[in-house]
Amino acid sequence: MPTDLVLYNNEFCMECRVVREKLAEFQLSYLCVNVSLVKTERHDVYRLTRQYLVPVLIDGDKIFTARDNILEYLIERYGKSSVRPMKY
């Protein structure tokens, strides 16, 4: 099943894990691009966002960075009656 969702993440990143769990909760198909543990080697992420941080979520022509921004978007776009994420 083709998808427009692409998640740039790192397996050991807790911020990324939260996003992966939300994608799973909503049963969304997505392409997972695992990036290097070394921030400065994340060339694709930098090219897209001008930063080296993950998670980064792409949905079609929209690009989202930072866990809270991504969660908020996923809930608004794909959620039905989920609780909104609390910002710290």
C-alpha cells in the first residue's frame, strides 16, 4: 500500500519512539527511514529541514519536526477522539 507518510527517525531516540507508537495506534502505513546515531551524518534530514534532529515526519508536501508538532498534526489529521498531547 503506497503511503505519503515518511518518518525519519533513530531507533534509540525516545522522541521518535513516541511518534512511532502514535502512528501504530492510528494504524497508519509509513516509510521508516532510520538515520545515523551521529547527528552530523544525517544529510537527508539536514537537506529537508536545515537541522539534524529527529523525528521528522513528511506527509505529502508537508514537513514536521519535533515530537509535539508531529503528534499534534497526527491527531488533528488522522485521530478521531484521541487526547491531545500535553506540552511541557
